[in-house]
Amino acid sequence: MALKACSAQLACALLLVVESACFSGDSVAQAGNTVPEAIPLVDQKKVSPSELVEQLKQLQDQIKANSRPVSLAEAIKLGLQNNPELASSFSTIQQFEWQLIAAQRSWYPTLQLTNGTPFIGSNWGTFVQDQYALPNQQVKELQAQGLGRKSATKSQQFVVQPGAQVNWNFLDPTRQPNINAAADSLLQQKFLFDVSARNLVLQIQESYYAIQSNQQLINSFQKIYMINQKQLEILEARKSIGMVTVLDLEQTRSQLYGQLSQLVLYTSNYIEQTALLAQQLALPANQLAIPDQPAQMQGRWQVPLQETIRRATQQREEILASLAAAESSKWSSVALLRQYLPVFSLVATGSLIGQNGYQNIPVPNDPGSQYARNRQWNAAIGIGFNWMLFDGGIDAANAQAFKTQAQQQLAQAALTELQVTQQIRSSYGQYQTSQVAVTTARQAYRSAELAQEAARARFEVGVGDITSVVQTIQQLSSAAQQLSQAVLGYNNAVAELYRYSATWPGASQQEVQERLKMMRDSPEPLRPDSLTRLGL
């Protein structure tokens, strides 16, 4: 998106300005440290920290002006309705559905129209016979009759030669295994579609929570920045009358620019996450989505660990897809081995030969009255068979290859089951520890707030030093980061437990079914905006 690119450039420029300011002491930047000409967004010689903060705020306001506030449930619904990844997965399902239909249609008889050569047209023929082995006596007798040892006849006919053949393999040992293999392959693709849908839901949740977390950090650090800026103004006033040292002033200034750098980083992350969420929701190019509420603990997981693991190992589509693929490979192996068995069929044929012309007229006699019209009907019905006794062992080798592939897929299912157990244990542990972390981080943040207020009050009355103020503000910054990470960790843990246990959050399962119905009712594929603009 153009907005994302512009925002990223501005964030990079602001970060360069802040870094330059941190190394320049009282001045904001030196003449040698200039922003690259490709991004002439700020003037480092004139800019102040307050102006940089204002630019960051304007950037956030610009993002919000082009965004639509959505709840988490609305975001999931939008993603499931619009994301083209599900359309791609559904197209694969349809592909395998037609392959299954093709395998099932092998039960039907076949009808083939045939013809002679040509089907309709003319035939010409000349037959020449030289009886060179005749005794001389017979040759003389033929010559006496006006004949010779050589003779020639001619034929000319207009012909029509249609035909038809019906064949029905009523006993085909390979047919049902091929149908079973196609059915299991289709089942595998349906499981993989659910995997795509569940992954999309988790990705939307993680992006949504990340945006909330970055917004929380931005708000916290803006508040901390304002505290530090106010403290810096007080110190500058005291330094002018000799009440504080340069060390006291520059400690606070350095901390101020450090907090500004953090604000730039969080703003950049905020922009990146909003762009990612817009991609996952398949929003138009000129629109973004942002959470409609601040960061907070979302939901709970009340299923015990062992029950969660049991559910996951029974329901995870990745495991079921591998098992279905193994079954498909097994049936493909059986079908290849049964190629060595005979195939019995019911066969019926019929043909018509229509002729109009003459045959075997001596050359160069005129056919005269020898023209005739002939019709010949032929029909046959019965049982036939086809039995390939030996092919060099090719089908047997291919059958063994499919059998080995089935074993590999079963091993993959077992490996996935172990991975699922590990995922559940890890997410469950994070869920439990993050509850403690959130409580601890909240108390730490409150204590850090009180500590910095007390340190500033002591400094203002002359019983404290600036180092204590700087340290307590730094502790407040760390506490804000820890609180944001704790809430984010909790929310991600709950989302992962839903994903890894194959449990649909909220109404997402119904929304997936609605998307499936919509794609079946409207098979027109999604078209990229670029193709639409080109009229393709």
C-alpha cells in the first residue's frame, strides 16, 4: 500500500533524527548527519523533540483516518469471507471432487462410433492378373478365345460404412480401489481446507492483538515522554540559574530521546501490523482495519491439559489429512496390483456397409448393366476379456512405491501427533504463566508509577537527585513494556490453544460453512484489482 510505504519512510526518517539527536548533546543534529535525499521529510537542524512527537501523532491519525474500527469477531468474519487463500484451497477441493467423479464414472459403459475407410466416399480399384505359369497349350486356347495370359478388371463404388461399439467392463478389479483412492484424496483436501481456515483465524487474532499491544505501548510511552519532557523543562530552567549540572540535564535529555526512539519503533510496528491485518482481511487497497477497543485479556481456556491434548490428537486436521493420504496411497497400490487380473466386459458391435457401383468389370469394357446397390448389416454381442499377464513387473514396482508412500504418510501422522502434543503443552504453559505475568506486570507498573512520582517530588524539594528520577522513569518504561507483553502473551496463548486443539473460536465454524456455501453458489473466481483495472 502507498500509505504503508510512506509511513515506513517517515518512521525511518524520524528514527534517524532521534539517533542523531542522541549523539549531538544540546544540538539536534550536526551538518554532516543529514537524512538521505530520497526521504526529505524532516529538517534535522531545526526539528525539536516535540515536533517529532507531533509528526508521529499525525502519522497515527493518518492511519486511523484510513481505517475502519472492527471488533475481533468482525475481523475474523471479514477474513473468512474475503481472503482468497480459502478460495484457492476450495478450488483444490473441487479439483479432487471431479477426480472422484471421474473414477466413479468408470462404472458406466462406453459408446464408440466407428467407420470404415472412408466413412462416406468413393472407392476405385483395378486388379491385374498375369498367369505366367500356364502351359503353352492353355495359352494358345485362351488366345483362340480372344483372351490372353494377362487379364485386368476394374471396380468403382460409392460407399457408406458407419459402425458403433458398446463396451461395459462389468468386472474390473481395479475400479473400486481407484474410487477409494480418489475419495480418500478428496477427504485429505477437505481436512487441509480446514487447516487453512484455522491458520487464517489464528493469524488474524495474532495481528489484531499485536496492533492492540503496539497501541498500548504508544499510549504508555507518550505519557512517559510527556513526564520526561516536563522534567527536562524544569531542569533547563534550573540550569540557567546554576541549580543543576550539565550531567543532570543531559541524563534526562538522553532518556527523552531514548523514549522517542521507542515511540518511533512502536509506531513503525503499528503501521506494519495494520497493513498485515488489512492483507489478511483482504481489504481494498485504500483501507485499513484497527481494533475498536484497547488491549485487554481476551477469553479464557477452561479445559484441563490432558483433555486438551486428547481433543487435539483426535481432531487436528493435519493428523487426519496424513491418515487420509496414507489410505489413498494404500488403495492406489491395490489398484496397481490388480492390473494383473483379467477384466471381463460385455461387448456389442454393429456396422453397415452400403455400396453403389460395379465390381470386377474387365478392362476396358463398359460396366453397362453391371451397376448394383449392395447393403450389408453386421452385429455381434457377447462377453470379452482383457488380461495382461506380464508387463515386466512395472505395475508391481509402482504398487510397492505407493505402499512405501503410505508408510511415510503414517509416520508423518505420528510425527504430527507429537508436534501437536508439544504445541498444546507449550501454549498451555504460556497461558498459565501469562496469567501470573499479567498480575505481576500490573502491580509492577503501578509501583513504578508511584516510584517515579515520589522520586520527582523528592527532587523538586531538594532531597533527591536526578539519577533516582531517571532510574524510576526507566523502571516505568520497562514496566509498561512488560505489561504489554504479558497481555499479548496471554491473548496469543488463548488463541493458540483454540487453534492447536482444533476448536473453532466463537462463530467462526459457521462463518467457514457460509464461505463454503458462497463459493459453491458463486464459482466465479476472485480477480485481482490489477486485472480488473486492465479489463482482463
